[in-house]
Amino acid sequence: RKRSGSAGSTNDASSGPQAALLDELVDRGLIKEEWLQMERLITFREDEGKKQWMVKWKGLQMTHATWEEEATISTELIDAWYELNDRSRKAKLQCKSERPAKASEQWLKDFIDVQKDKDGSKKYVYRPTEDTLFDFQIEGVQWLLYNWSQRRGSILADEMGLGKTVQSSVLLSAIMKYSGGSGPCLVVAPLSTLGHWKRELQKWAPSLVTVLFHGNAEDRQ
């Protein structure tokens, strides 16, 4: 059983005698396998000429982050950290004080491919992910964007299961584009739904970096 830093990586989070012990603990249900998978890197330090990275483990709070040797870290995670912390990238992000008046119409042109099925019905393909949105979700996102462009707060209220989280995720992606991408955006949600929010944001807003901010005071710090 491999504990990799990212999907497809061959770097193990543990090796040698410890690996067998971890396998046994997972098989007995004493620990979760995701706890042995690297989620992202926080920072690094130099120790006697060797670089170590502080690793955030999947399913665990920040207080359980550990220092790991660079040789055990996947190149994908390291590259992702450098890309996120690239100063030139941040310099390119310019916050725009003016909100485009026709943001909702522009979003439809920039993000949606309107296609037709065999029965003649319209199909709305969301370009960033190639997934399909329903017509009422298109209407919801456009309504939210229009209110945002007018600097007017809004509430999206609907029955459960109709994709309010999806619409909100798509909205945040659009706002980041039309506001200059400076961010950040804050989502406040019940603790039991945080995992769902994270998965939906990662799927529908892939250009954004999604970070869970919860736990006790030490975790949040």
C-alpha cells in the first residue's frame, strides 16, 4: 500500500520497518489510510544542508503537520508550493476597483459552451471542467453575478440537492477572474459540510487554491 504525496507518485510517506506497522494499523482500522497521504506543503527549512518540508496530511488538522525530508516529497507537491508562493505571480494579480456592469453576460461568453442534444434541448458545458450545468444553475450564477456587479448582496435559496454549492463555486471562480484575481474569498459553512464544500470548489473552481480553515485556535494559527 503506497502512501504518496500526490496521485500517481511513487514516493512513500513511510518506508522500512515502519511501513509494515502502518499497514497493520490501517488494516485494523486504528488509523485512516488518508492520514498517511500528503495533502500539501506549508513551508520548508534547512537543517544541516538538507531541506525539510512541513507536510499537511489529508484528514488531519494543521497541528498534526510534520517535518519530512525532501527526498520523500513528490515533485508535484513541491512544484505546487513554488507556484503558489511565486512573487511574480502575485505581482501580476491586480485588484480591480470597478466591477464590470455586464459581468453576467460576459461570463456566459467566457465560461459556457451552449450545445444542442439530439432531442434539440440545450446543453450548457462549463469550459473549465467540461462538466454540464443545468439551465436553472446558469440562471442562478448569472443572477448572482449581476448582483455582485451592482454591489448588491444576494441570497440563493432553494431546495436541497439543486446545486447551490456548485453555483457558489462557479460564482467565486468568475469573481476572481473579473476582480483581477487578488482574493482571497471566504466561505463560512457548517463543520459537517466543509469536506463537501472543499470537493466542489476543487472540481468547479480548479483555478483557485482551496484551503480548509477550521479546528482549534492552534490549528487556525
